Amino acid sequence: MIEPLLPDPGWMAGPGGCPGSYCRRDIVDGIRYLVHNGCVWRALPADLPHWRTVWGYVHDWHESGVTARMHDQLRELAGRHRQPTAAIIDSQSVKAADAVGKDSRGYDAAKKTEGRKRHLAVDRMGLILAIAVTAASVQDRDGARPLLWKLAAASRTVTLIWADGGYAGKLVTWATSTLRRAVQIVKRPDNLHTFTALPRRWVVERTFGWIMKHRGCVRDYERLPDHHETYLCWSMIQVMAARLACHQAPAPHTPAQALAPPGATAVRTRLQAA
């Protein structure tokens, strides 16, 4: 599913350069292993390419936009509509490792989490449309502004955005006057004292659940926020690729007679005759 979306093996070499000597499948397997298992770079298995090689591909694909384009193309294949008209936004605070600098980390007093906050905009199927990573101390309504800017640039057809009560206030007016987007607040009932899946809001919460199944995204280990966005994209690439692979045409069924040992047909005939 991913191979047709990857660039040509010689794209990094440039004019007159030598194309890469590693199989792109091995490079992708190394990235998937790192994101899914959450190991350090130097702990990549020995049968995969060297960790510096894998890191170089991750960095180059991120800088050139290959990862983002591959993610968007898979979303168009796996999504219900290629051009969605509505989105759901929400945020999630995660702890940050010691490699994360003080300039991009903070403390979320509501969640009692010290680290970073990732803001997502997803379509009605839960597939990511835009990502923004900020310090955990940034309020939801403040972090939603760069997120909505990215959403407006990536999906111009989105005109309706659902959000929770944390985004109420000036953000609604700003989105209407500046971006020409309607932000509709889905409030939690005051008399609700048990868990209930609220309309529209449960979709983005499910997306966070998909991401948290990848151990590399449970915490933020990256020095730069952009690199964490790349790993979020790779986690969703794995989810969408697995979903698309399930809908491919199944392999031709092998008849049971072909799998039976020699003499089994004669024995079955005698048993039926008896």
C-alpha cells in the first residue's frame, strides 16, 4: 500500500548522484518499528538498516514533505470523502522526555501533565486533516488558531468545525471573521455524571486512542515539535495502510484437495461408501 506513494530511490542523490543502496521496504520497516515499539534509535534490530540511515530518511522525507503527502494520499484512499466538508478538533497533553527543550514544553494544570500538547483536526471518520504541537501550557483556544490555519490551507472545503467547551469564546468569532469557518461547540450536559460518548467529540477521542497504541507516540521524545508531528503522521499511516490492506482482494483460495496428503482422497471415498 505504501510503496507506490514513496519517492523514486534516486531522488535524494540529485543530478549525477548515486541512488540509495537500501531497500525502501527496509527503511519503512525501520520507521514503523520505531514508532510502534517506541525504542531508542540505537536499539533498532540488527537486521534493519543502520539507525543513522533510517533517521536520515525520516528527516529528509519530513523536510521535503514526502511524509505529509503520503499521509494525505492514504487519507484520500481510506476516507469516505476525498474533500471533507466538516472536521472535529481537540487536544491531548502528553509527557515530554528530557530531550525536549524548555522553550517548547510547559505544564498543563488541568491534566497535571508536564510536556507538550498536540492539537488534531480530524474528519468524520477520525482521519487526521491537520496537526499542531505546542507546549502543554498553551490553552486549547490559543493552540487551535495555528491548527485552524493549517486546516484552512490543507482542506479548503471544510466549512464546519465541531469542538468542545474549551474552545468557546473568542475563537468562534475569530474563525468566523478571519477564516470564514463556523465553529460549533458541542457542550457536555450539566446533569451528566457518567461516561457517555458525546456527539461528534467521540470521533477525535478515538483517533487519540489509535495514536496511543503506538508506543513512540505515548510520550514526546523529540527535540523539535515538527518531528513529533512526523511520528503522528507515521502512526496514522500504519492505521490507514492496515485498513486499506484488509479491503484488498483476497488471495485465491486453495482447494482442500490440493492440501490433502497422498491417499486421503481414496480414504474419504471408502468412508463415504461405508
